Amino acid sequence: MAQNLSEYLAGKTSDKTLIAIIRFSTDSAAIDDAGLTVLSLLFRNFRLILDIDRVQFTCVGLADRRGSFGYNIDLGMRRAAEVKARIDRVFGFLPNYTGMAAYSLGELEANQRISKASDLAMDRQVKIYSTWTPVPAKVIVKPPQAEHPKVMRVLSKHFETFTSENVTRDNSSADFKSGIKSILSIIGGDLDTFENVWGSENKSQRVVGNRDGSYRVNKVTINTSFSFDTRGAALMSFYSADVKYEWGESHDYVRVEGNQAIDGKADHTAKYVIRTEADRSDLLTPPDP
């Protein structure tokens, strides 16, 4: 013990970082509620560290100047041993926990001149050191971004139309509805193809707003609805679509989501469209109003 202690005092052991201090009452090695709170925080933080890195702890017990040198060495050791035992019980089963050393310096670090009780209390402690040194978080300073002028962008569009089909012809209404469902699978692509199904845009319902001039459309949500009603020999079909655009810093892909309501039944589809393809589509990249 003396040799290890002398090596520790001489700084010959591996570098260690002070990570916690636990205070003690006079002539006591019992850990009070405040000390248990410190240990609880240590257990919580280092449990995560021990999952990825090897860690060794060192406890150094200290005492105030009152009492004999030998008694204070023993008292500091009892305090360090108590803290060591608690840490061993919590971390001892973890593979990366490489052990715990306990030393006592007694009154060697105590202030020999103070007499106030509050000051003496600062010397009754166990210092906990760790071989794991926290790495300060890197502070990344981003260069100032050039300001781009605001541009009026399309935020949403509304399309609607209706058709009339004679159900007395060869095609049954079931075949007609099946054909509609296959058409409804269209998401994105050419605006003309889209309008063939969902009709022309109702520009009175278009929503626009100012956006950063460098922003691009990153997400398009197409909510479509189809319903039908039989009136005599005519099958009336009603179509509507709302297209919403989310603008932001440019990505390599545009996410296109489709929410389709077919005669009360809902369906959802999604896919990613390469930016270069999306740029060629007036539906996915609407021209400025």
C-alpha cells in the first residue's frame, strides 16, 4: 500500500480526471443523502460510457486536520473503501470496468490553519478520479450564410373535375371502378397526365407564400378523392386533388406522398423522385406564380 500510495502522490500512475467529490460528517465514513445523489449521477453517466470504453476509477479519502496523523489516514481509508464498495457493486459485472483503487491521504491535503466548522467540512471528503477523460464538444462555427431574397412560391394547388359514364354500355360499373383504381396509382410525373385524371387547377384556391430564393421543393403531398353516384343510366364520377409543397434547403431527392380516398376507402403511397427528374415536372416543381 505504501509503495502504491507513494507512486500515486508522485504522479507516476496513469493520468486521471477528477469526476466527483463526496463530503462526510465529522469522524464518519457513512455516505449521506447528498453523497448518494452524487453517486447516482455518476452511475447514470458512466453506465453509458462503460458500454463503449474501458474505465478505471480511483478513490482518495481525506480528513480534516483534527485527530492524529495515523487516525486520519485510517479514517480517510475507511471513507475511500466505502465509496469503492458502492461503485464495485454497481459496475463490477461490466466487462469494461477495469477495477477500483482506494487510497488515503488523511490530513495531507487539509488546511492546517482553519478552525471554522464550515471550512473543516471541506476537508472531509473522497475524491473520485477516472481514467476516462471527457472530450469537450467541438464548437462548430458556421460561416455567415448569404441572405437570399424572398420569392413568391406555390404552397398548394387544388384540382377538380367530374365525368359521366353510361352504365348501360358493355362496360359494367365494376369494370369502370377497377379502371379508376388503376389510374389512382399515379403519383407525380407529368402535369398533363395528372390533369387528365384530376381536372384543371382551380386557381382561386391556390395558396402562395414568400420563401427563401434558394429553397427547393423537398416534399410533395397529394391528397386525392374519388366518389361516384348513379343517376339513372349515368354514373357520375367526382374527382378532386390537393397538392401541397414543402420548401427548404435542397435535397438530392423529393419525397412524394399520396393519400387516396376511393369511395370512402383510404390508401397511402410514397416514393422518392430524383431531384433532376422532379425539376422537369411542373407538378412536383411548380413554376413561380
